[in-house]
Amino acid sequence: MLVKLQDKTILRSDPERFAGRVVLVAGAGSGIGRAAALAFGRQGAEVALVGRRVPELEAVAREIAETGGTAMVAPADVTDERAVEKTIGTVVEKFGRLDIAFNNAGITAYKPIEDLTTDDVDQVLATNVKGVWLLVKHEVIQMRKQGHGGSIINTSSVAATGGNVNLSIYAASKGALDAMVRAVALEIGRDGIRINNVSPGVIDTPMTSVLPPEAVTAIGAHTALGRIGQPDDIAGAVTWLSSPEASYVTGQSILVDGGYNIGGMR
């Protein structure tokens, strides 16, 4: 159920929906990752919060605890394979299993192509492609070892299916994720593991601070719903993709953009 309160969307649902499930959320310290972690915590999951900024992760863990949920902080640089493997091991040691993973870690470089540097390109690809690929690799290893399936969701973007200025390398990185899930879905489906992407439009998060205010206003006006998105809009899609209700959905990149892409990207 979605409840509107002071122009913010607040997710409310069954507090036992994910009872007994262990969820890893990468990039959990702010924005979409934080909203998803809180949603899973409110719905009974044990949540592992992964990222590099420990104070932010600890703040989210406290929020989950305050609502009666259970969370642990698992700091990691997702571009480091040893760190990813160790982190997943730590999560399993603490909670005993891994059922759901939301790989939301990502960065952008909002610049015209002639202003992008090779460092910009390396950083975006390292986090958005290599980092997500490493998480998926080791999540799949753990889920196959357990033998009871699982659900993996990555954060792609509306930029992967349309075009917009100053997002050339970011769009390329998200397009890579869309291609990746199709291949991986075929590899792991017979193990009962599903993998999908959620593809947000422009969402009110710290990442959108790189956009000029007039661009954000124009984007909101261009959507079918007449507004930019809120983190909870994406968290709702993520929890659905993680649930039994989506048990026949895999290998998909699902737009959650308020209808922005219907009229063509700007």
C-alpha cells in the first residue's frame, strides 16, 4: 500500500512479508539503497548494509532497529573482489544464509563527452559494471551453494534505454547491466535464482544534485505523472521483484520512471 504524506510516498506492507529472509543491499547508505533497506527491514527481513561510507550505513542500521527490524553493517569496496567475497561470507556467518540481493552501488559522471577523462570512465565502469558484476558473481556462488534459489536485483537506469546529454559513460555502464542480466538469467534460472534490473527515471536522491534545478523541473514536467520520483517509488519495485509475486520474472530491466520514457527521452 502507498500512502501519501506531505508529498512524500511512504511504503507500508506486511511486516512478515520477508520474515526469515536475509537481504543484502549494496549502496545502502542513502537514496534508493537506504529506502530499499528500510522497506526490507519493515517487512521482516534481516538486512546487511553494504557500502563504503560507514557512518551512513550505521545511521540506516539504527533506523531499521528503531522500527523493530534487524540489520548489520558490512563495509566494502565493491570494486575489490576480495572485499566482496569476504563481505558475503561475513553476512552468511552472521545471518546463516543469503536470499535476496539488491545491488544498488553506482556513481555517475555528468559531463559532455569532450570533458570526460579516462579517470572518469574508469571510475564509472569500475563501480557500475565491474562492481555489480562482482556482487552478482559471489551472490550466485552463495545462492547455488545453499540450493534454495534466490532473487538478485541491480539498479540500471532509464538512461540505458534512451538518450540524454552529458551521460554518455553512465548510460553505457547501465546498458551493460541490461545486457548482463539477460545472459546471467539463462545461466542461473534452473537453480531457482532470478535476476532482474530496476531502471529508475530521475529520482530525488543525492545523485540528482549533479543536474541543474531547471533540468529537474523539466524532467518532472515531461513524465506522465508530472513529477520526479522518490526513493520509495523504487523500493516498492525492488521488494516486489524480490517477492514470490514476481516468481516468474527474470532477465528483465523494468522501467520505474513515472512514464518519462513514453514521450521520448529529453
